Amino acid sequence: MKQVEFTLQTEFIALCNLLKLAGVAGSAGHGKHMVEVGEVKVDGQPESRKTAKIRAGQYVECLGTRITVVGTP
């Protein structure tokens, strides 16, 4: 599984935007579609909310990629 680390600059990021910025989805709209069809898990659980708030300490899995979200030091 490919590992990606994403550093948050704010308190949270919308799931669809995270997928785009981490390079898993080509656009936020594509990210929303991936969530809609059930290809995304947050912290190991299926996620159906396209704009779920993802915070530091969480991880997202999609299409063989695991995105670990970290906060700024």
C-alpha cells in the first residue's frame, strides 16, 4: 500500500479536498465520487460523507493509498 503523509495547515480539511490535495483524486469532484461509490475509508471504517472533517491523527485509505494526516509542529 502506498503511504502519503499530509500536513494540515488548519484545524481540519474536507475529505474530498484531502483526496485531491494528496494526489489520489484528480479533482474534489472526483474525490466526492470516490466517496459516493464506497472507495474511501477513514480510520478503517467506510465513510459516506463527502465533506467529512478530517483532522490531524486520522488516516484515510482509498485505492491502495493510505493518507496519514498530521498537524503542523
